[in-house]
Amino acid sequence: MGEMSDMELYEGPLNVKEIFGRWLDEEAESNYGAYIPFVGTIRAEDGIEALSFDIYEPILRQWFEAWQARAVERGAKVKMAHSIGDVPVHTSSYISAVFSPRRRVALELIDEFVEDFKANAPIWKYDVIDGKRIYAADRSTPMEGAGVLTGGLKREK
Amino acid sequence: MVKVEFLGPIAREPMEVEAESLAELSKRLYDEETIRPWLQKCAVAINDVMVKDPNHPLKEGDRVSILPPVCGG
């Protein structure tokens, strides 16, 4: 866990201020003109007491490394942190940030990065209600390449 | 034999299956009632590499991960 790379995973809620502050310090002399942080906070709705997360780390690391490479091509850098397990309402489970020489690239990249994160990072979300974990099926998106199992079935009919 | 693991919310223990391609594995999984409803929505990784070819070959000892729909953040 933790500080080995620009992707950090933690049990439970994130210490947002510590992480953002540390990222700022890490890049203080990198000559980036723009630093755009994104914070995802768990909202109290539908009677949930927390959200809970499973992560498949090997594929998440590959996904993140591909984004790091895309950012580097544009002279930028991405960082992210995510929680594993239960995260109570009004705390944060996901933060990310883009650093870049100029704001335009950073603004575009944070949009693309956060949206693709939602669609393709191998993370599964559960509502926690009365201590029970319920898979958030209706808010979940099939990953790129989904259907590869039924594709084979159709082709052979 | 390949080892199949089901990630996230698919409540299912890993299983060992005899299959020489992903298509062959698909047929085996389709026979499992608890897995069938997930199949259409799942992506697949073999030895932690995402695959897109339904006929991707499998070899002895491969580890196949079944990845259901995601929602990070």
C-alpha cells in the first residue's frame, strides 16, 4: 500500500489534506504551472451509512500506468488515491490530480482521466445499509471489452 | 486446466476448468446458473492482461479473471 508510486491505495477513508499537501510538496520544484485536484466525497443518500470498495490491484496498476504514459506525452503528470473497504458518508474514497505546465492541458486531462476512471478502473462499489454490503449494480458500467465471453458463444451458433 | 477467478460482487469461489480457448470456457461458464447472468456484462483478463478476442487460446495453468461492471470513486 501507499507511497510506492503515484497511485496510492488505503484501507478506509482517505486523508485528503495530507495527500494533496504531500503531492504539492513532491512537485513543488517540477515547474508545473497548474495543479488541478479532484475530490470524490461520499454523499448521504438512500439511507446509506457508507460505501464500500473492492479493487483488483494488478489491472488497476496497468490502467493507471497507461494514463501516466498518456499524461507524460502531454508534458503532464497524474496522481490518484483510492480507498479499499468501507468509507463512511461525508468522507472521501477517491482523489486524483493533474499537474501540467499549463492549465488547458490539466483541465482537459482531469476530465478525461476521471471519466475513464469511472468507466474502466477495476473497482467495485457497494452501498452499506444496516451493516450490509449491496453491490451498486445500477451505477456500474461494463468495462471496455465486456461481452468477450458471450461474443464467443454467438460466433459459434 | 485453467483457474477461473470471479472478481468483485460475483459471489463464487474460484474454479478449475479444462478449456483450450476462451470460447470453450464461455460455454462451461454458461452452464453455471449463478454465473450465467453476469457473462454478457463481464470483461476478461488472462494472467492479468485484458483480452478482447472471444477465441483467445488458453494454455495449461492460465489464470482467467472475470471482471463484472465497475464503479470506482
